[in-house]
Amino acid sequence: MAHQFICTTTEPVIETKKGKIRGYIMDGIYTFHGIKYADAGRFQMPVEVEPWEGVKEALSYGAVCPMYDPETTKGEIMVPHRYWVKSEDCQFLNVWSPDVKKGAKKAVLVWLHGGGFSNGSSIEQVCYDGANLAMYHDVVVVTVNHRLNILGYLNLEDYSEKYKNSGNAGMADIEYALRWVHDNIENFGGDPENVTIFGQSGGGGKVTSLLQMPSADGLFHKAMVMSGVRPEGGTIMTPPKNCDAHPLVDAMLAELGIAPEKIEEIETVSYSALAAAYLKVKGDVEAAGGYVGCSPIPNDYFVGYPEEVGFREHAQEIPMVVGSVFGEMAFQPGVAKKHEKTREEQIAIVRETFGDATEDIVAKFEAAYPGQNLIDILSLDCFTRTPTVSYVKKKASYGKAPVYNYLFNYEFPYQDGKRPWHCSDLPFFFNNTDKVLICNKPGVSDALEQKMSTLLTNFAKYGDPNHSGLPKWEPSTEETVNTMILDEKCEVRVNFDTEVIQAIKPLIPNPFQRKRTQDEIALH
């Protein structure tokens, strides 16, 4: 296949509200990397960028937020990553568009990356590239960097008015990115009145947070949450009940040799020293039940998650798709020659974990997942699926907008047949299985990728994920959760897995209540 690249002195150049930018065209897709959408001082609210003369280059990805988890080469076959230059000056976004004519009015998809509220970036995973969605589905794709961890979510407002709402600075960055989209995307061929936000894991948590932010009303019109409803026992995306930051911040300041009355000196400390001080004192504060930052804090800006306070009236009116994957935290190696084992051998392996409860669990699993290998019981997610279903029911209870539920359950051609883990669905939704080797099965993966990417883009275009490649999929109600099973054969199942999850959950440890391994950190 012959490819075509275009980047001249005059093409493609786009006028934004602050000045002109130049990107490039690859195979007909207009591409712009590293567009600055806001500026901000450390721990301060974002502000608009200053206008400029001439034409700025948008040919390189912008810097990503510094992080304190170490980069590693582990897990790349399962979730291929890209690492990039880091800077606190990280408010950049990227755009892919099939048509930049004003008035093209393409549906706009804005991607919010995972990694909790502490890690990740808009380009961290190879599959985050938006070109294929733009090319094959005629949509505009935007991906966003913003402040993370203590840079984006550390409550310092008691120390100075200068740092008001600093505990939500990362969310304020995202709001500014959405404001940039609203003000500029028409010149990139997008429709500012048809914007869908979507995110996975921590990115899903950002989506649910935006729904609860009055200042973001009108900046998006549909929302998709992918493995992003807060898991049972998880702390990464849990709003603090105690937002008194003094024990944490006073301890950090003591480590840094800064007096509280000279709090502004914290702006001059290197990120590495700041992060080291935070990590040194965090454990003791957390053990005492204190505030440790790194997630949004409820206040007038962010009213709190709907699980605790209900959906805001405007949020009730936003159509949603909400789902998860079969295995979520099932990163452990699979069972050798799984499909060569007899039913009795499969049950014997399951019995090692579930003992006398095995027969009951097997019966309930077979009712929920007919024909599936029984060894898969060992990787079934119980701690994300349950709150996801509860979230769907709560959203549906208002009756003001449709909410659709899915479960990704594709078996990967890896480790003798591995059911999906956290992040493994993303290449399919992004139409990027060509970039992630582990996804590919001849005659199978391409078809599933088409179904899933069309599900996403139809929802973005019309507020309805249905299309001819899927069976009829009704929105869920407060009583009836209609789950689209995304697998080699896609089908809708109704309230299908509650019994097996209730049987398994008391017998297994909650993976969100233990320290993550380095392999798990590498994968996400």
C-alpha cells in the first residue's frame, strides 16, 4: 500500500482563536500534535494561552506530566507503551481529522487517558493513536495531556488563595481542553455541539468526574466510561472523605525545609524533590486515614461522584455507554494447554481455589457463560463489574437518557488462550489492532474490531451504539441491565452474571486492596 505524506509551508495550516498552527496530512488524515490549550503555574488554575503571530508548528507531541512510578519495559507484549518527554508545562492536545473544512460538522471524540489520576498520558499506549478512527469512521479525534498526581490533585487552598481549588487542578486542565475544543474544533472539521468524552480506567474516572462539574456543562454531549467506574475497595479513584490536607502538606513542607507561612517556596522545588517528599510522608498519613491527594476533592467545583451524591440534573440527561472487561486485574499467566483439558481436569484446577464451593460456582458460571472454558472462572472480575452494573442502574433510574452496558470477553491468542485484562479492549475500540500484535486472530479480530470501533463512533455520531454488525441492543433500566457481550460472537445477555459473581466474591482476595506488582504497574 502506497502512503502519502503532505506538509508544506501553507498546508495544512489552521486558524485557532489564538493563532495559526501547521500540522501534516497522512493518507488524507489531517494531524496536529502538541497544541497548547492552556498555561498554569504550579498548583494554580489554568489560564488561556497568549495569542501569537505567524504560524506555530504542531508536528511533535507535547510534553507529558511528570510521574513518580518508574518506567519499565515489562508487559509490552500485552500493553505496548510509548514514553515521552516530561514537563509540568504539559497542557497539550492532539487532533486527527478526515476533513478540516469549516462546516464539515464531524462528530468529535475526546479521549481521556488512564493511569488513575497519577500516571499515563495521551500517547502512553500505542493504541491511543486517533488516525484510524478518523480515517475509517469519519470522526474527529482529540487526545489530551493534563496535570496528574500531586501536580494536579493536591489541596493547598488552606495555605493561600493563590492555590484555590488546587485539589482539582488536573480536572480544570481537562475542562480547559474541552473549552479549546468548543472554541476551535469547527475549524478542524468538527462539530462543537456533538462532542463525546470517553476514557478508560482513570480516564473513565475523569469522565464520571466531568459529569459532576457544573462548569463543564455544555462542553460535551455524550460520555463513555470504559473500566472506569470505581472498583470495590479501590482507592485510586476514590474521593477523600477527609480533605484536610494539613497533616500531609505540613509533613511534606517539613521534609522540604519550607515554613507553612512561606508556602509559595514550594513552587521553586524540583519535581523530583517534591515527589520524594510526598512519597516519604504519604504512607503514615494514609495509615492514619488522612488525605493523600491524587484524586479530585468534592467542593463547589466538583460536587462528588454520583455513587455518593447522585447524578446532577444535567448529568442525568447525558447518554452514556458504560462497560468493563471479563478479567480486569487478571494479569497472571494462563494455564498451559487450557483447551486440551477435559471438563474433569478443568474442574479439578478450579477446585484448588474454591474447594467445596466448586460445583455451585461451576453451575452458575456455565449458566452465565455457556460453552466457556471453566478455568476462566479463575480470572473472572468481581470487583469492577458489580459497581459498574450499579452505576448503570443508578444512571438509568432517572429515565432521562439512555445508558448502555457492555462486557468485553474476547480470548486472546496468548498463553494458550487468555481472557481480557485491563486495557486489552482499547485497540479494538480505537480500530488499532494492527498496532498491538497480541490482538490478532485471522478472520476474527478484524471483525470484532470493526464492530467495537463502529459501536463507539455510532454512539458519538448519534447517541446510539447500535449498528448492523451487532444484535439489537436496548438501553438498560433500573431493573434490567442489557449487557452486550463483545466476543467472537456478540450477543446481549440480561442480568446474567449476578449469581456467579456473588458466589465467587467472598472466596477470593480483592485485587484492589493489595500493592500492585511491577508487572501490573508496567501494564497500566
